[in-house]
Amino acid sequence: MPATQIIDQLQKCFKPNAARNVNATYLISVRGDEGGNWLVKIKDGQCEFTPYEANGNGDKPANCSISVDARDLESIINGRMSAMTAALSGVLSIDGELGLAMQLIPIFFESGF
């Protein structure tokens, strides 16, 4: 499945109540089939996904960056793999505050980001 469709699925998983007290920006990089990068801004129960292209000046657009293969992200969204297992095994990589990445568990996944 193309990364854009997987990101659409992820957006549908968003739980506003779980994001009430979160104020962070994430860069999600999806590798593989039609991969890409998305800035995910979460603030006060709202979530916005925006396609992102690096401008090459080295700026960090996000508080936390997450990189994952499209197939693995699809498995996480569909509950076939927990994101925690993916992170611990290196399938999913996190750059930045681990605590921010952990906040995504209740926001997008019922169990196991």
C-alpha cells in the first residue's frame, strides 16, 4: 500500500481526547512504496498532517522524528505489530525525545506504540 494511503489510515486513528494536553510537532518519514515525509502537529486535541520536503539548511522542523518502512507502519496501524516492539527491534527509529514518541501511543494506537 502506498505511504499516502497509510498516512490517511493513521489520520483516521487520531483520538482527540488523548491529545488534549499535547503540544508537539513530529516528522514522520515513511520509507518504501511511494514513501515521503509528513509533519504532524498536535496541539490541544487537534492534529494536522502536512507533506514535508527538507529545505537542505539543516533546520529541525520537529521535536521528534520517526522513521519507518511503509509495510511496517501498515502492520502497526493494523495491530499486527506493536510500535513498541518495532522501536525496540529497530524496525521503527526515533530521533529526539523518546517521551514525545511515547505520547503517540494513546493518541493513535489502542495498545503499543
